[in-house]
Amino acid sequence: MNVRPSGISFLGAPLALEPTAAQADFAFLGIPYGDPYDMRNVCPPAAEAPDAVRSASAEFAADLGNYDFDLGGPLFPDLSVRLVDCGDVPGDPRDLPGNLTRATEAVRALVRNGTVPLVVGGDHAIPPLVVRALEGRGPVDVLHIDAHLDFRDEVGGVTGGFSSPIRRLRELPWVRRIVQVGLRGIGSARPCDVDDARAAGNVLVTADEVHDRGVQWLADLFPADEHVYMTIDVDGLDPSCAPGTLWPSPGGLTYAQVATLVRALARKGELVGVDVCEFAPARDVQGHTAGIITRLLMNAAGAAARRRAG
């Protein structure tokens, strides 16, 4: 595993560079490399995202014991809750299939120890690499926040790229309910892909519906006391609050909407993992997007810790 040469970790957490030995409740893990469509995507702009989020999180590291108004108290209500940083899954441009295998194995090692992975990609090819490691934790309900459907079967013969992760998740026997939230604009989805997603049982929710019907309505789409996984594409948020994306689309969800939904689901069910993908640091403005990602992960972990504590 690799970490920043400067030694910065997520929220100043201890480093645990061997996932099999990580003994923690939550672990930050970077997965920079997915299944590329072409040589340009072997090292995508989002590969720099994990370190950018680590850097942004340093702003909060010294204040974790202070009152967090989003959570109603400090980040973790119990001092025994442990967060670690497991670095980044290493990539090898000469071994693209190996990159995918190493990512899933790193997550599987964490899950075996009862650790909840907090993953930052990488492009949106990452979610299936994480959820494949959750076999045996099912059934798992999935919240997918994104401007795009991501339900293509293949693009140029590649079935594991960033246009296909939700179709790949749907194929996993332990994935039950998938709610896709924030859809808007135009992307790679064809009418047949939308038909396929609906036929598979996915619930498709446009950004306009969220604005009209509210976050509580969304939370009510998920059953209580079940396993829940969250995958968040940065372009699911409106670019006015999260500009660091390659595909900005107006009319997206606000930070307040996403954070409220993340907290609601992490308290309603058992959080088994979360990923945030498609963050392009080179397009960020004054670190706003990196800060938002940090806060969303803090909200997810803090709410999940409260549920565990009763």
C-alpha cells in the first residue's frame, strides 16, 4: 500500500498500511485505478482524489473532539471508535486486471475484520470492486447518487468501466435494492439502458424529484435495519457546491441534501461501506469539493457510529 510521501492521513488517523491487520471501526482507503476504456484512462484525473481529500481533511483533524452540529456532538460519541487510513491500493499500468483484484482484496481484508471501508476513487468503475468484497454481508441495499445512470453493459468491449458500475452491481446476488438519485441532463445512457435499469427493479429518481419531494421521501425508500452501501459520484451534486468534476451538470443535489440523506440512511440501516468517485482535483476551486467529500465521509461515519452505540 502507498500513502502520501508527506505522511498526511485522512483526518490525522493512524496509518494501517496492511488491511489484513487493520483493527478499526472505519478505514479510509484510496482506490485510484479502475477498468480503463483506453490509455488515457489508465491514470484518470480522479486518481489524484484520495490524496486531495486527505489534504482537505487536515483542516478538521485537530477539532474532532469538538461539537459537530451536523451530528449533534463530536464525530465519534465513544472514544473507543477507531478510524485508520489504509493508504491507496497500488496500481500497475502493466497489470490492469491485477489492479482490480488488489482493490477487491484490500476491501475484503477490511470487511473480514468488521471494518467499514470509506473509499475515495478513482473514476466510477470503483463501486463493483468494493461491493464484490461484501459477499456474505447481504442482502445489501445501494444508494447511488449521480447525474448519470451508469447502466451501460459495455463501452468499446469494456464491461467494467465508469459507464457500467450499476449494471455490474445489479448482477451481484447479494445486492437487493438500488435507488439511483440525482439523475439529470444527458450522458452515456441510451433509452434501452434506462429500460433495462427499470426492468431490473432499480428505482430511478431525478434531481428535480428530490428538489420537489425532499430528502425524507428518499430515505423512506429504504427499509430499516438492513445493510446499506452508498456510492456517490461527485457530479451528482450541483457544480455550484462541488465544482471538481469532469462532467458538471446544473440542477444537482445540494450538499445539505446529500449530507442529510447520508446521515439518515447511516442511522436507519447498518452502513457496510461508502465510496466517493469522479473527483478531479485539478478542476476544484479552493478545495471546495475535497472539503465536501471529507464532510460527507465524516457524516457517514459519525452517523453509523451513533447507530452502533444505540
